Amino acid sequence: MPVLAAIDCGTNSTRLLIRDGTTTLDRRMTITRLGEGVATSKVLQATAIQRTLVALREYRTALDGHGVTALRISATSAARDALNAADFFDAAEAVVGTRPELLSGEEEGRLAFAGATADLDPTDGPFLVVDIGGGSTECIVGTDEVTAMRSFDLGSVRLTETHLASDPPAPEELANAIGEATDWFDELSREVPAARTAQLVVGLAGTITTVAAIEIGLVKWDRDALHHFRLTRAAAEDVFRTLAMERFDDRVHNPGLDRDRADVIVGGCCILVALMRTLGIDDLLVSEADVLDGLVASLAP
């Protein structure tokens, strides 16, 4: 049985998945903030690249330890925006041995959909899969296959850097952030009416899993507790209000919130509550399976 692996270099985090058949051998996440400042500078900062390379060196050790036979490594929103993405790709290839693939928003969405729906019953569809990342948000509709998709330049890091300067965020900053997110989801509603009528909404990535972890009150990350947890709109709104009113130094003490994500979680919450308000979503199914799972599945013979 081949040992397959995937690495995703996102705007906020760098993640690894190693799998032997259906058995997960290693799954890890490191906050590297590759996309720091990219929304305004259009350049990957040297310090951000170095943080990511440190994680990739650790991942290379894990790949060797598990005898990985095939690997895909991807880069997404931050690299799509950056004028110097090739510099990062050169350095990453030197560390890992495989050159990162620059995924378009559409490719990212299709992989996220494949990963998130692999263990769902098609009769529960059609699905709306929502992947809120650090630099972009993908919204994908389909059942057995994707029928419509949109990728927006809307993410927890991007929205924080462009709107949320105060600590805690000022009311007008929050209103502007939610307003921008609402505009994107209004566009989704107009262009993809099926997004409003999907039978099941599935939410992916760090913002949504973190809000769920805070709602549950997880002291230690527990993938089994989070995977397929039902997050209600009322709970999401409550977590958002709590986090948005706290200063960073207080916010970090919430069980379920990684300290390295605490500075951008309010921005992510603005996207989540705007989504649920605009599309009239009462609850969503949290998924810990996402782009990484889609990448690994694509390697299977």
C-alpha cells in the first residue's frame, strides 16, 4: 500500500497529512502566516517565508519517517496574490523536494469539496461547502460532483489587516468588515441561487473549527469531537460577540482558541456570521476533512 501525503501552504497556516490507505499516520498544522501583509504589499515577506520553511523542514522529517511514496504540496491565496511567489516555491522545493503547485481558487474549491464530502451520504445533498481561509473563501455547491463554485478574496487574515486595527476592534471596524463579507455573499446568492437552497451546509478550515472548539469548550484539540459537530448560527453569533469585545490578552484565554490564531479569529468570525446571516443558514456541519484530504485522494492509484 503506497503511503501518500499532502502539504498545504495557506495564508495563515501550513498543514500536513500523511495517509496509508484509509489510515491517517500524521496530520498536523502550524501557524506560519505566509500571507502576512500580502493584501497590501503584494509580496511575501522574508520573515513569513522563513517561518513557513521552518515548518516544511519539520514536515520533511515526518515524510521521511513514514516512508512517503507520493506527495502533493499546494499554495493558495497568499501565493496567488504575491509577485514573488516563485522565490518561495524555489525555497520550498529545496526543502521538501517537490515544487508547490499554485492552486487557483476554483482548484482549491474542488479539492475542498472532494475532501469534505468523501464521508458524507450523497442523499444528504445537495451540499454547500464553505472553506473560510486566511486569504480567500471558497463556496462550492454539488452532490456527487461540483455544480457551481465561487472563490472570493475574503479571509480571516486579509479582513483583519484591512479593517480591524483596534484592540478590541471598534464597532465601526466590525461593521465595515461584516459589510464587506456581506457584499461577497450577496453576490454569491445572486449568481449561485442553489447556495441558498442546499440541503446541508458544510464548514471547513481554521475559523469554523475554532469557533466550534470554543463553543464546545475544548481544552485540548480533539478532531473527533469537532468532525461533524453541528454549529448553530446562535452559537456562532455568541462566540463572535464574546471574542469581538475582548482585548487580545483576554481573548487568548478562551478554551479552544490557539494563541497564534487569536489575532485574526474576529476577522474570521465576521465572515462566518455574515455568511450565516446573508444565506439564512441556521446551522452547519463542521468538517475536519478539507483540501488536504482532497489532495491525498487525488494521489490514490
